[in-house]
Amino acid sequence: MRWSAIHPRPPSSALDRILGRVVPLWLVAAIVLILVLFSVAFAWFVKRSLYLQDERPIALAALEVASFPTTVKKVFLEIGRRLSNTPDYSVIRATPPQHLPSELSPVKSRLAGVGEGLLVHRGPGTPQRGWRVIAGVLRIHGTLQTAAVLLSPDLEIVHYWPLVEDAAIDADYDAPLRKMPHGLSVLADGSVIYSFDNGASLHRKDRCGLTMWAIPGKYNHTVTLDDSEQSVWALRIDERADAARYSGDVAKDTKIVQVATADGRILKEISVAAIIAANPNIDLLELRRLNQGDEPLNARRTLGRWMTDPIHLNDVDPLPRLLADRFPMFAAGDLLVSAREVNLIFVMDPASLAVKWWRMGATIRQHDPDWSANGRISAFNNRMTREYSEITEIDPATFATTLPVDGRNLDLYSRRRGSHQPLPGGGWLITSTEQGRVIELSQNGDVALEFYNRMGGGDQMFTILSSATFLPEDSVKPGAFRCGEN
């Protein structure tokens, strides 16, 4: 049909007017193409900055723009916490009230205002004479702070260290009480080296609380001295490492790191990838080969993502020379390593990275394996999602498993974290982190001491205790923890 005065042409649509007359079609296509190219380039710069550590201004600017929604989300979450008066994550509900000892008394303190809320119960067992260092979120001068306190052999607080980090250390610095001490060692001169969950550094402070050195990095879980105190072994998460294996997810690759105690120099770094490469015939850590993008593909071409932290190393402990003769399978300095997500404990040579021994499945989401004087390897067996935690011992020669501490008898349970220490005279010092509780058992298994860390007031809220360490009475020199004394 031809259009005429009788049959006029229909009026053009708005889109027709825009595309056909106002904006040419070629220009619309060009704009769309430019937007696509810009999106690709923007994503490329973000990926380079995040995964390949590209620090050119344009890459960093792209990363800042891309992270803006996350920043806004964090701000609103923080506002919500403040308005709802929700306690920080470092404050948890402790042991059910019916399981609390009936006789709890405040720990005595020679320092006014230090350790308020720290309570002690004396059980039927006999405690060993010695010093105790307790770290966590403690009440200091009326406020909750991340700190460690020193208890004398008479169970009095005689010293404390503020466990803080400098906001200038790293851009990822998080506010106090948004992180928790997780890794602490006390040196003979009274200084401490420590790290945090959610922190951004590894610190050494002297006995007066002054920073001796600090190095940036997401160090966490453990700080273990060697025999000579010349170095410590720690763990550091590198979130940009090995990204291609995780199909675009933010990868978490934990490195075992040896650090000089004198100045914080990095002496050695060992990645999970390096351990895998050094042990081609042992598939303990090969879960990562099943991630998207790994080569070679299997015959069925099955691809899929694993969690971004599939191994989760959470402890490294060198074999002390004094205990080496108890472990003839190993050599002094061999590293005892824990991989939580795969329920794995293994021993490796730090020089060759050869894995000498491993045990998988004897523990469930364990923490803090230690070399024991009886020739066994002990661990805080969290038994995540089960009814209780326990201390498990493994004979490395026979793989036999024993249970020196049954958590059912102690109402012991920490879903995450937790630590333990075999005591020199027999017995155990156990930190049930998520109960805000430390338990000391005598040689015959009786409760000698219990410490609880009450938040304050008459409620049953307790703050986290991250670790407890026993120091023999004769190992501490007079004045070692006093400022201004040699």
C-alpha cells in the first residue's frame, strides 16, 4: 500500500527519531563498543592490581573504584553495629552458666586497673610453680584492649604488654577489637613478638611496650621461637598470590615465614605451591589441582571451584634440639605443620621441603600441634561442629592415637582457634579461646587452675583469651619484665 493523504505515514516513534535522525546508528554502535572496551580494560587493570601487584597509578585507581561498593557496605555494617550495640566479634558467650565453677575470684594484680574481669578458680589439682602469660581481649583501665599479662608464680599480675599495631603499617589496618591476638612469643629479655587475626603486621615490642620493629603483612595464628631465639616461624596470608587457580576468586595462599628476631628481616619463605612441587609423589596438598583453570585437565574435563583457602595452614613449630632425641625419625629444626581444612598434620625439612611424615584424619580442624617430651605429637583437636574439643596425641612411629584430655569431662569446646602446652612436670595448659577460658591440668589429670575472662557486669559475656604460656620459675631472671632494669 502506498502512503498518501488518505493513508498518511504513521508518526515516527521516539526511538526512531533518536536513532534515525537525532543520533546516527553508527554513533550508537561506537558508544556501545567504547563502553565494552572500557569495561574490559577496567577489569584488566583491577585484576592486575589485585592479583599481579601492579602498582601503577591507573591500576591502583581502578582498584579503588572497584572496591568502593565494599567500602560503603563496611561503613553501613559498622553503623549498624553501633546502633544495635552489638558486641564486637571478639566478645563471645562463654561456657553455659551451669558449668561455671561456683568459686571464682578476681586474679590479684599489682598494677591498678590491669586485668579487671580476669577470674581464677583453684581446683583439686596442684598447680606447678611458674610464670604464666595470658593474652587476649582484656579489660585494662576500664576498657577492652588487646593485651597480654604476666602472672607471677603466686598468680598475681605483675606486668602487661599492650598488643597493638601501627595504623601506618598497612592500608588494610583494621580498628582495635576488629582483630584478635593470634600468635605470641615471649623472649628472654621480656620483649614479645605477636600477630593478629585480621591484622596487618608482625610486631616486636620491648618489655616497656615500645616498638622494636614491625613488618607489614597478614600474619596470624602462630609465632614460634627457635632454640636460639634468633628467629621465629610465622604464617602469612598473601591474598594476591596464585590467583589464576581460583577462577577469579580472591585467592589465599599461606606462606610459612622465618623472621629474624633482631630486626624483622625475612629469612625464608615457603609457599604451599613450593611444598607441592618438592613432593611430587605425595598428594596431601593437591586439592588445588581441581580448581578452574588448572592444567592438565582430566579426561572428563570436570571443572569446579574450591574454597579460596583450601588448605588453611594454622601452625608451624620447629623441633627443639632438646627434644630431637625423642623423635629419631626427624632432625632438630624440622617443621611440624598443621593444615586445618584437610585435617592434616605433617613434618617437613625446611631446607629441602621434603615431607617426612604426615597424618590425616586423626584430628578434626585441629590447631597448635606440638612436640611433646614423651616423643609424641600433641594437638588441640577442635572437633569443629562436634560436641566437645580434646587434646589428641599421635605416636609418629606407630600412628597410634591416644586421648590424654577428654573434653567431655571439662565442658571443653572451642569451635575455632585454641591452643595447648604440655607442662614440663606433666599435665597441660589449655586455652579454650571461644570460651574465654584457660584450664591447667595437673599431672594426674585433675583441674589445678581455671581462668575466665569476664567482660564485666553480672552477665555471662566473656571476652576471648587467645593463648596461655607457662614459663618455668627458674627461666625468668629477676627484673626481666621491669622497665629500666637490665
